Amino acid sequence: MMRGVDREEVDIDLEYLDDPQQQDFQQQQQLQQQSWKTPLETVLEEEEEEEEEEEDVISTQSDTRPLINERDPRQMNECLKVNFEDMIAEPESAHSGDRVWIWSHALFEVSRVWFYRIVTVLLAVPVSLITGVLFGILSCFHIWLLTPCVKITLLNTGWLQTLWSSVLDTFVLPFIQSAARCYSSIGVRLGQE
């Protein structure tokens, strides 16, 4: 059950509107339904709708605002989807009492959920802070040190790349092509004796 979600009733009219009088009549009914609202209320409702749409867009596009309902969008932790039946299973030949099975299942689920929550309360914030700092430092080094050094090296060694490819084309390529022509006429035939 979802909490905090307002349900909105929507009437859908599936009739085909050929008659212009019927269209005018329906438009008048809609205006009458909204006529009891003051213009200020109408404007405020429109602004609220726009804010909700903006929040939806922000929540799906922002990297800093966590998505509450979609916490593993890339399915990184599929291996951790473990249920009681995945861990403990009794064959037909050995059954414990029904109450023992029910209580074991309940204790497994409750202890798994609550120990996870307790450990995350203790570790989630410090670990996320440490990993955020670590990735920030690594990003800074990569952007401001590593990438410029690689670009400078590639710019200054462009002549070396040209020289090396010329040496390979001049001296090594003819030997490899001649060896390929020599070995291309060799055929292997497999037979049973």
C-alpha cells in the first residue's frame, strides 16, 4: 500500500463527438464546474501542477537527489535478492512442525531487515561520505592532472607515432606479407586411420 499518494478520480468519455452542439455543451459543463473557483485558486492550482511536473523531471534527471522508489536502477545488486526459500528448504522426507517453519520464516525476514537497517544507520552516512570524497579526489586528479598530461604527451610524441608507423610499413610489413604468402599455400587435411 502506498502512503502519501493522493488518488484522483478521472472521468473518461469514450463517445465520439461529431455534434458541435454536444462539444459546446460539454465545454459549458466544464466551465460551470470550474466557475465556483476564484481566479486566484485556479492560478494557484495551475502553479502547483507545474511545480509537480518540474519535481518529477528533477527527480528523474538529478544526480544529487536520490530516487526513493528506484534505488537500484542499474540492477547492480541482483545477487542480494535473497528470500527464506532461497536459503532454507525442507525436502518432503524431512519436515519440521508447521509452527516451527512459520516462526523460522518470520524470524529470518525480520532479523534480515532489521539488522540491515541498524547497520545502514551506523555505516551508510560515513561510508557514503568517504566514497564521495574519494571519487571527488579521483575525479579532480583525472580531470586536472591525468588527462592534460596524456594530451601533452600525445601532442609532443605525434612525430614519434609517424616515425614508428613508417618504420613498420617500410621494414616489418614486407616480411610479414611474404610470410603470409608462403604459408597461405599450406593446407591441413585431417583423416582417420
